[in-house]
Amino acid sequence: MRRIRPEEVERARRDPRLHDATEYRNEVIRGAYRMSGDDWLRQGNCADAELDTMYPEPREPVDAALAMCAACPVRTPCLVRALEARDRHGVWGNTAPRERRAMIEVWKEVNPLAVGA
Ligand code: SF4
């Protein structure tokens, strides 16, 4: 697996999806959101998707999965879950694995104690 380059991390730092995830996490901590556990997962657009679609082989396109995520009502909690779990595989929260690997580097500053840190 190719190492994440510093410019990818800097791009991730400016990514609005990451900003939304950070804000969502802060709102959960403040108690503004009541969604807990994995309740949100049942509302995901990928609930009936093939596993291969959401977990394409390396170098296979992720477009179909990202198209599903783009209109998904729970894409932000989904991304938070993936970042908290340091999940570097598959498509989660409207991010491709490599994009998310860069986001995880930034997220470690947001929550250094998350699972998989
Ligand atoms: S954001 Fe994508 S991976 Fe997450 S629940 Fe929605 S469709 Fe599934």
C-alpha cells in the first residue's frame, strides 16, 4: 500500500466532508444528536448493496459506491464511524479508502484515543 503523501493530508485537512464529520462528532459529544450506536446504519443507502460494491478490490473503481454515498442521509455519521475506527478499507461516508487514509491522519488530532489509534 502506497504511503499517504503530506499534500494528501493537507488536502484532507481542508475537505468539507472532514469538517462536517468533526462538527457532527462535536455535536454528539455535546448531546445535540440522539442517534447512538449503529442505528444510523439501517438508514444507509447501501443497506442492500453487494459487498463487492462497497469493498472493491484495490485499483477497482469506487464510483458506484460513492454515487450511493453522495445521496445517503447518514453519510456524515458513517464517515465519523470510519474515522473513529481507523477503517481504511472499503467506501464509507462518501470517501474512497485512500482519501480516508489521509483523513485519518488528520482525525488522529481530533481524537487520538479512538479505536485502532
Ligand atoms: S454513506 Fe455510503 S457507506 Fe455509509 S451508510 Fe451511506 S451509502 Fe453506506
